[in-house]
Amino acid sequence: MIDWLSINNNWLSALAALVAIVVAVISLIRWITKRPDPLPPPQTTRFPTKDDDHKETVRSKNETIAAKDDLIAVLQAQILDREEQIKSIRAEDAASHAAQIKGLEAEIAELRARLEDPDRARAEFEDARKEATEALEREANTLGADRVKAAEEAMEQGDFEAAKALFQEIKNEEELAEQRSARASYALGEIAEAEVRWADAADHFARAAELDSDIEYLFKARQYALRAGRLQHALVLGEKLITSTDGQGGKKRSRALNAYGLTLKAAGRYDQAEPLYREALEISRETLGERHPNYGTDLNNLASLLQHTGRAKEAEPLYRESLEIARETLGDRHPYYAIRLNNLAGLLRATGRMEEAEPLHREALEIARETLGERHPDYATRLNNLAELLRATGRTQEAEPLYREALEIGREVLGERHPDHATRLNNLALLFHATGRFDEAEPLYREALDILDAVLGPEHPNTQATRKNLDDLLANRP
């Protein structure tokens, strides 16, 4: 053992020295890692150099290139999206969606044009972003500043999705408010209709139709525009009904054709109204059957047009069939049954069958009295029509009070600029004219003509008839 220790003494000494060095190094590392951070070097003021300007320019150009690259990627993605849509449509039914495909192809062409001119595309993008940002900031109090800020930051990166979601939210809220307003307007119209305030009803129904595309609002708006004597507005609404139901069949299409046909007939445009009436009648025959009340209405409307165009022989069987359908389906005390009675009576009177016509006129008047009341415009129409028969049969003393009552009801509920009021003025003037009371007849003719010229126009058949009556009076009075 002693010999071994003596031989290896130098080696052990060296090992001990090495261990001491390692321990020292480890201690130094531990001290360095635990010491506090050194103080920062003193700051010196440094001014930009031309080299700095060059670096900033390079950085700006690099950002611009990156932005253009991003925009190009977006445009390319949009093109691919449109192309995928076209493939999907063609796989289903390309023939039925030709217009949609054409529109998508036009969008692709525009996107490719922008791809070729990225500077213009970037400018358009920036304009859109600016407008969207300004619009969002105006809504910040409602939408929330944080949501608006997040949408603006996303737009700066070319992402409009958050902004679109916020704008859609605003749009949805406004549409909901418009729908509520439309429902309220329609309800006000219904109340005005019940109270026989047709001008007010026309206003409310028109407002409902403006706010909401519900076709029932449009039907009512047209109906009461016509009842209120607003012929031009009724024509516009009738055209909208035709457009709204274009390509459709069934009840709504038939109603739309009838509604517009009625308006065209009121405007004296008989040639345009007749094919609409006939198409509506055929649709009702196919979809509802020949004993349905709506089919009866279609028969009545076509018969009325035929009578107005001098085809009484064609009109009479349609009137009679319509009357019988109303009796079967609605009963013989219904207002619609009274309308059919009145119309058939008018044809009989026009063809000289006074004895047949008079009881129908009187029955129609009585039903209107029972169901509508004595201050309703339709009751006034029945009074006027019975007075017409009485005048035609020489019973002018019986006719005059009926004319005056009808005139007063119309003045009260329709107003003094309504075409029906003008018709009543003309009819009373005719009675005065026939009994030699020329001084009383002339101002009524003139007032009626002034209204009809303004409301229906100088070429309307009613306007021309009243003008002829005035000319006859002026030419033949003593």
C-alpha cells in the first residue's frame, strides 16, 4: 500500500488541482448568472443619415410589395370562388340558372381586370375601407367601440368579414323596425277601411307596401289607391303586382291579373285589360273550379268589360253565371251578391229592359243598406244607379232626391276631387238638362269636367262623355 501511494503521489496531486479548477469555474458561472443586470451604456443623440432614408424607403417599398402580393392573393381567391360556384351550378342545372352563371362570369372578368391593374384595385379597396370605417365610426355608440375597432383593424389587413357582420346587424335591425312599421301602417289602413275613410286607408296601405314587400300589402295598396281616386298610383301598383307574380300560377297570379285589369279598365284602357281578365279566368277555372267565388268574380269582371265595349250579348250570360255562383257560395244577402245584382241590372237597363232591371236595382240597394249602411260609397253607387233607371223612365221627381243623396254621400266620404263624385255631378246635370233646367245643369257639367280632366285625363271615356254633354247643352239651350 505504501509503495503504491508513493508511486502515484504525483498523479493524485494533478487530479486535486484539476478538481479545484473545475470548482472555481462553476462558482464563477453561478456568480455571473446571479449578479444584477449591468447599467445601460450612456445614450447619445443620433441624427438620421442618407443611409437611414434609404433603409426607410426600402422598408416602405417592401411593405407595398407585400400589400400588393396580399391583394393579388385575395383577387385570385375570389376568382377561384366564382369558378367553383359556376361548376357547382352547372353540375346541378345550368339551363335554369343561365342568368346567374352569366353574372358570375361577369364578376370573374372584373376581378381579372383588377388583377392586371393592382394599383387601381388597391385604390378601390382603400376607398371602400375608408367609407366602411367612417360608417362604422358613426355607429360606434350603438355597436360598441371595441367591436368597431376590431373590424377596422381587420379591414386594414384586407379582411372585411367583421365589418360586413356589423353592417348586416344594423340592416337586420332596420328591416325589423320597417316590418313593425309596415304592420302598424297596414293595421291603420284596416281601421280606416272599416271606418270608410278611403283616402286615409290608401295612405296607410301605400306606406305598408313601401316598407315591406309582402304582396298582400301591395294588393290592398292598389285597391285603395283606386277607391280613393288615385288612378295613376293604382296603375303603378298594379304593374308591380304583375311583376311580383310573373312566372307564377295559382290564386295570387289570378288576383294580380284581375287587380291590374280593373285598374286598366278604370283608366279606359280596355284593350289592355281584356287579355288579363281572360287569363285570370282561365287560371281560376283550372285551379279553383267553376263554382268557386273567385271564379265568379273573374266572370263578373270580364262581363263588365264586355258591356263597356258594346258586347252586351256576350256579357249577359257571364253576369248571370257569376250571380248564380255568388248565390250558391255566399248567399243572397252578401255585399258581393249585391254587386252582381247591380251589374246585371245595369246591363238590362242599358239594353232597354227596364222592367227586368228595376227590381234587381232595388234589391241590390236594400242589401247594401243592410250590410254596409247608408253612408257607404257602395250604397251611394246603388242609389245613383236606381236614379239612372228612374230618369230613363221619365220619373225625374223620384230620381232627383236619390241623385242628391248619392252626391252628398260621395262628397262626404270620397271628397270633391274623386271621379265618382264627378260622375254624380254629371248625372244630376243630365237630369236638369233633360228637364230644361239649363242654368242648374251647366255649372255641374263644368265642375264634373274639371275634376275628370285633372284626375282621369282629357282622353278618358268618362271625360269625353261629360265634355259632349256640356257641348250639347251649350249648342241647344235657348
